[in-house]
Amino acid sequence: MDIVVKGQPQFLFSVADACSLPDHDYNEVAFFGASNVGKSSIINAVCNQKNLAKTSKTPGRTQLLNFFTFPPGSIIVDVPGYGFADIPDEARRHWQRLLVGYLESRSARLHAYLLLDSRRFIRPNDMDLIRIFQQYEISFTFVMTKVDKLNKTEQKELKEKIAEQFGNSCDVVITSVKDRIGIDELKQSIYRP
């Protein structure tokens, strides 16, 4: 399948298993996070489209790897959420196999964005994912969502807490889709080579 990234961001396809992952020469970025952290909303905000990535009030609706173009030269991947979705154990195990297969196949050219609810900081499931990123040597950026729920002092303390735990060199973007805080910064970081 030939993938062409031009024009406006658009949905490409969904992938249900690692064997179906596409091969392409574009920069690939993937958005990871808990089922209710706002991945689809962030993707829509970054792409300046309201309904590109499907959003839902019910956690766990994204059950496939969803691929989108992000011109001029990137592919965005919306990864199934974890942690809160009310799904059968077999579906959860399938998601885990899909995730590991995806990361194994993409480790050399992937940049990950780990979305965290700014009110809840880092939870055990997030730490599990961070360890997987480290295992596969995948670079990643923390994206703190829903920061409009915090005041300026709490936002500053949040960044300091991350730096204390992960070092000053880790990338952190503070975001709010509602107030468009950090969206342009996030968009620019996707363009990096």
C-alpha cells in the first residue's frame, strides 16, 4: 500500500494486529495514554479538525491502531487506551500483543507521546508503559492534559515533579484542548526530524 502524506490531515486506516502494520518512509508519532486521558481530542486539536479522531464519553472505544496523515511528512497513530476501559480480558490481552508488536516493529523510527491527566500525575499503568519505551529505546514526550483544571502554581509544580522523577532533560508539554494551551508547541514537536 502506498501512503501519501499531503494536503490536510486525514484518516488512513486502522490496524487490528501487528502483521498488518504498514511499511512507509514517513516520520511516525504515536499517542499513548489511559482510556480517558483525551488522546483523540489532542489529535483533533493538533490537526485542527473536530472529528478526525473519534471521541467518546465511554472510555476504551479506540480498540485498533488508527493511522492519520499529518502533512507535510508525518504519520500520527492513535493507540488504544489502557487502564479504565471495561473490556473482556481476552480483548485486553489482544491490545497488549498489538502494542508490543507495534513497538517492536517501530522502535527505530517512532516518537511516542505519553498523555497523562495533569490532575493525576503518573499512575502504575503509565510507569509500565514508560518501562516498555525504555526497553525498546523509544524516545517519548510527556503530554500533560486538562491543565485548565490547574492554576499556574500547580502547573509549575507539575513540571518540577516530572523533572524530579525523570530528570530535567525529559520533554514535557502542558496542554489543554479547551483553552488550546500547548497545542501549537505539540504540533511543532511533531515536525521535528
